[in-house]
Amino acid sequence: MRTRIPLVHLAALEEDRQADLPAGPYADRYTQMLEEVYGLPPEPRPEPVELTHPVRRAGLPLHTVRVLAAVSVLGLAAAMVLQVWAQPSLVPGLEEALGPGLEGADQRVTIETQRNVHLTVRVDGVVVHDRETAGSFKKTFEGRDEVSVSVPATEAVKVWYNGDKIVPLGRRSTPRTLRFVDDESGT
């Protein structure tokens, strides 16, 4: 086989089945190769046509891309607002602007993490925080009867109870749950 044209394509050329030939320059090259093998004069081929107008590429219209970009920006802004709303301590002064916490809350525990750490906080028996915190996380939790803080190691956090710094006793590298209980209630 001197042409190195696959038999399937040779049959398509002989039977003039252009749809069965590969796309692009292959069909033209196959024809040229056959002309060379059989010593036929080359057929005149049309010159490539230069386009005077730019080729329009398939894709989304520009206005659709702009709308998608605007929706993405709004979604990002909404996610940022929700993050700040969920953790008002991220914005200095926002907690005070939102108003007081629980009425009659006399258990105020402030936690500051010094590295990424999983922190679980229960206020009056309800889990209010249960996730990995960033190294610069600082938040105050208020409760009426009890605030408990569970950490994998107390060496990773600083704790203040009603404004006083607390230094837990014992090994600081083991998981701990620190409980702050209202001792002034009549119950």
C-alpha cells in the first residue's frame, strides 16, 4: 500500500462518499496522494477564502456573561454578610451595635484561639458553636445558667470568664471541657 490511506477511506474515495472521509485537510491530501500514485494531473483546487468579517465563536453572549458575573459577585457578598452575621466578633464593635445578648445572662466566656482548633461551645445546654476556628478567632459567649467549652487542648486557647483570665489546671495538651456554671441562682 503505497499511499498509506486506510482502506475504509480509499473505498469512500472510490465511491465518492465524501461524508465518510475525515474532516479537515485529510480528504484533500488523500486525493493528492492518489493523483501522485496514478500519475494523474492535479485537479485545480480553489484558493483559500479570506474572511472579511471576524469568525463568530460559539459561546455565551456577552450580556449573559455579564449577568453571570454580577450574580457571582452578589452571591459572594451575601456569603460574606452571612459569615459576619454568624460571627459578629469578626467586625470590631459589631457585637455591641447588635445589642445586648441574653437578658439576665451572667455567664460571659470569651474564647480566643491561637491556632486553628475545633471548638464546641454549649450555652445553657444548646450547642451554639461546633466547628474549626481560625487562629485569630475571638468571641464572647453569654448564658444564664451554664457555658461549656470543649477543646482538643487548652494550650490552643485563651479563656476569660466574666472578664477574668482563666488558666485551666492540669495537662494543657489533652482534650478538655471547661464548664462555667451560675452559682448565684436559687436552684
